Amino acid sequence: MKVLKFGGTSVGSPENMRAVMKIITDGEQKIVVLSAMSGTTNALVDIAGLLWKKNRETASVSIGQLEATYKKVVKELFENEENVKKGLKVIRSSFNTIKSFTSGRFSHVGENTIVAQGELMSTQLFTLLMLENGHDAKLLPALDFMRIDEEKAADSHYIRENAERVLKEVGAAQYYVTQGFICRNAKDEIDNLQRGGSDYTASLIGAALDVDEIQIWTDIDGFHNNDPRFVENTQKIEQLSFYEAAELAYFGAKILHPQTVFPARVHDIPVRLKNTLNPSDSGTLITSESTGTGIKAVAAKDGITAIKIRSDRMLMAYGFLKSVFRVFEKYKTPIDMISTSEVAVSLTIDNTDHLKRIKHDLDEFGTVEVDENMTIICIVGNIIAEERGFASKVFHALDGIPIRMISYGGSRYNISVLVPHSHKEITLRALSENLLNNGN
Ligand SMILES: Nc1ncnc2c1ncn2[C@@H]1O[C@H](COP(=O)(O)OP(=O)(O)O)[C@@H](O)[C@H]1O
Ligand SMILES: N[C@@H](CC(=O)OP(=O)(O)O)C(=O)O
């Protein structure tokens, strides 16, 4: 069995949903994970934002607009009047749920319930479309088996046991359709796997059921060697290793949710990225194998904060780094990059929820400087860090770029540099011109 995930653009219109139906109905049994129709999650997040601010009137206007869009979708999607009625019932139920939060005290449960409606609607409408067209499709309710624990990490054990249970309960079918992104938390409330999380749903299901392949279908022909939103003439990569893909996804390649690769790697399940608009293209294959040497791709992660702790007294004393790291551990804030000198240590974080308190605690160790709005540029490939001349190639490519930090040699797959966000695009373009597209 395979798991196929289709993103927001792939199910973003009745026409695209029909294209997805054509792709999946090849007679092979599969599980199909769907995101919300493109734009829906953003609209729902905005509505929740308005409700947090008690701006109920504007929220109601936005809810009305979104509902009107969905009514149009339903009327275009189905041919049979009975199915139009069923589709409108699906929409009504979701919008009634959303509207129920426009009075009374708003809460995180309210927000998560609102945001979940995108996937709940897209999957119900798509299943109905499959049935209208004579396909043997059944809905697998993700909220019955997808779960995160107290630490907000996927509860793989629970997911495995319950995915199998729900599959049995739902009964045999050729095509199973389920929601990406949404889950329950340790308190059994509706929650989610963070933005872009439908990819992660697919790999969690893939690992839980030990499938043959996990496919991520999107609006581009695979993993490109640079971010096509900022750089022209990017090229598709045919093959990446799990480690290379994980580094790129973690450091900002939007095509894959950062955590997607992990479950696939642990269970050694190939991940294939495919284009819904061009299904015959082979896409990008991600496996345990790393083919070729040299640099394969770059990616950029925004919203990075750099923190420098300067101490002329005790930096080199053993125990100093431990004390610094303990502060980040205390505030459950992961560190992305680190570099040290005789008198200072610089590190980066992307979660600034506790920045003030972190800075306050670090002040005890010396002078603390904070630089916000930075970008990590991550250069990935099967790089042998010691290869002669390699570092000079990278530095040459970055000539003229104000680099704040470099991390080199920590892994053979990744070199990272930290630049001001204002220099992100110029850095990505310089790397494409000088490193990627010239046979390196
Ligand atoms: N290295 C990359 N390779 C391919 N696409 C990338 C890369 N970096 C960013 N992207 C962007 O990711 C988009 C696909 O991801 P996303 O919008 O999340 O799709 P979906 O809605 O299908 O999940 C592409 O359209 C592309 O603009
Ligand atoms: N709908 C969710 C989950 C998701 O993964 O969407 P997409 O596959 O369109 O990136 C979001 O927008 O975050």
C-alpha cells in the first residue's frame, strides 16, 4: 500500500480535485491524505485572530465570505443534485461549528477547532466526489488516530495502534481518504501538526502502517536546488538522501514540512515528491542512499534571532557552555546554529516566545547582544567537509555578503551561514550562480 498526500493547491478548485481523482484511481489500494483547499487555512487562522481580538463583526464578515466560496465550490463539484445537497450539508455543519465560536470566551480549543475545518471539509467533499464517480472510497477520520503528546510530539505508538484499528472499523475499501494536519492532543482536544503539517501526517501514517512508498504531491515537479520563489532557473533534483532532505526541509525548503522525513527514515520508506499538474514526471525520490558528491541544494530559514554572549572571565572554563545551554533547556527553546571564539559564543534560535527571560538569565554570564530578523542559509549535499578547496568555493560564492555566523563541519551534509534577512535573496541568487548551476 502507498500513502499519497495532496497539498492545498492540488485540491484548491473543483477542477484540481478532479485531477487528483484521476491520478489516484488506478485500481491500486491507497490512503490519500488531503490538505485544506488553498487559502482556507490562512483564512481560518485570520478569523481566529479576529476572534482573539474580540473583533466579532469583522470575523462574521470573513466567515460569510469563506462560506460563499465553499457553496460555489460544492455547486461546481457535483453533477448529481443529491450530492450537491450532501455537499452543502457538509459545509453547513463546518460553518455552524465556526460560527459557534463568535460568541462567548474564545480559547485555544476554539482556534484549533476553527482551523481544523479546512481539512474536514476538503476530505468530505473529495470522498463524495469519488463516490459520485463510482469509486470505492471511504473516509478515515484522522481525529480518531492522529495524536500528539504533552510535548507536542507525534505519539507514534498511539498512531500505529489506532490507525490499524480505525482502518478495520471503517472496513475494506480501494481508496481511503483522510485529513492531513489535524490531530488530537494529550487532553483529547482538537489540535494540529503546525502549518504545512499534512506532509507530516502522510509520513506518520506511512510509518504506522509500514507502507511501500510515501508520495507528496504538490504544484512543482519535485525538490529544486534553490527556492523557486526567489531564484530563477532553479533545477529539479532527481534523488536526495533522507539526511539531505531533512536538512533542507528543516532549514526552510517549503516544499516539505520539517518533520516529514524522520518517520520515513526510521522505517526506511522511500518518499517521492510529485507534481499534480504533471503526473508523468518522475519527481524527486528520497531514500537512504546518497548519490553523487558536492553541493545539491540550498534553502533559507527566516525569522532567526542570533544571540551573542561575550565573557572575558570564564568562557573557556569547563561548565560554561553547559550553563548557557541550561538556560535554553529551561525555556524549551531549541538552538539551530552555534559558533564559539575565545571570548564569546554565538547561537541562533527561531522560537522567541521566551527571548526576554532567556536574555535576562544569560545576562548573568556576560554581555548579551541580540540580533533579530536574520536568515539561515543552508547549503546541503554529500559534502566531505575536508575536501580541499571546498571552503574556498563557498566563500568565493558568498563574496560581498555580510555573514554573521558560519557552521561548517558539524555534519557532512550541511554548511550553514547566517545573514541579515535583507540579504537573503541576494545570497540565494549568488549561491545559484556560483555554486549550483556550474557543474559543482
Ligand atoms: N527547494 C524547493 N523546491 C521546490 N519547491 C520549493 C522549494 N522551496 C520552496 N518551494 C515552494 O514550495 C511550494 C510547494 O509547497 P506548498 O506550497 O507547501 O505546497 P502544498 O500546498 O502542495 O503543500 C512550491 O510551489 C515552491 O514555491
Ligand atoms: N492546511 C494546512 C496544512 C498543510 O499542510 O497545507 P499544505 O499542504 O497546503 O501546505 C496549512 O495550510 O498549513
